[in-house]
Amino acid sequence: MSIEITQKKLKDALKSKGAPLFTGDLNLTLVGIRSADTDSNLFNDRLCVLMQIDGKMQLHQFACTTDPGLYYRYNPLNTKGTAILKAGHYAGCWLLGAHQGKYKALVQRKPMTVFRDRNQDGKLDFENEESGLFGINLHKASFNRYSMQVDKWSAGCQVLANSDDFDTLMDLVEQSAKKYGERFSYTLLDEGDLQ
């Protein structure tokens, strides 16, 4: 990602998109930022967490992908094409649960909108919209390392590259869930929204 991400830029971008900034200690505002480089197979996006601790706003950033890996661009799981999450705000879309029944993660429980990339050319195509429940979860890549390439780690999910970062995120999620409930909202922005 070629831009510096700051609290001010994130707050301004959320406001301009009509997306909420949650207040109250440990009330998490989860924001994905899709890199302008959408053809790569790298974890070149960011997951940002804005939250208050003792009334003071904090920002955490984690390397992630908001795009499906190259493997699924050539081998879609759905006959309509590979899912690419559309930028926007998704209120209460995720619930604290288990990714594929394997480990704690945030799992999709409300409709989200995706583009269906069906031409299998390896490039991301932002057309052919569809809304529904597609298993667009927030999870990690490897169980015990930092993944460099997306490959099979995402077929449309939002995926953190580093398992330690994911553990940190889930600790915050679990603390937040105790105060505000197990549902979480998500806003996906494009890198240009922060310029």
C-alpha cells in the first residue's frame, strides 16, 4: 500500500462514505482498505481497527487481502465466478463463530455484495454484482506463520497474513463482544478513498 493510513484519513473516509465510527471503549470499527494494485496475489491490503481505550482513540493495522487469491481466480468455487467483495458498509454482517468449523473467526451472517469474476484470466473484474450469504468471513491464512502470497487462502474472504496479528485481532473481538455483543460491522474502502 502506497499511502500512509492515519486516524484522521480513516475517519474522514468513513464520514464521506456515510459509514459509522463506533465510540465507547472497545467498540470496534473494522475497516478494510483495498490496495490500488488489484492484480497482485499478495497481502497488500490493510485491515484497520479503530477503537477507544479509556476514551482515547487507537488505530491498529494488519496486513491482509480483501481480494481472492490467484488460485481461485482461475478455479472459481462458484459457476457464476469468483467472489470479490464490493466496497461499502456492511452493518452487523459478521458474527463471532468458527471459520469452516475449525477456529474462532468472524463469519458472515448477513447479506454482502460481491462482484463475480467469471473470465478466469487472473485479473480482478469488478462487474456482475450479486448479494447474499457467500461465506465472506474474516479469518487468517496460515495457522503459525506469516503468509506472503494469497493463493488458496482466500476465495473471497477478508484474510490476515500473519497468524499472530489474527490472534491479536480476535482478542480484541472477544473483549468487544463481551460489552457490545457478538455481531460486528465492516466497511471496505478503496485506497483512493483515503487520498
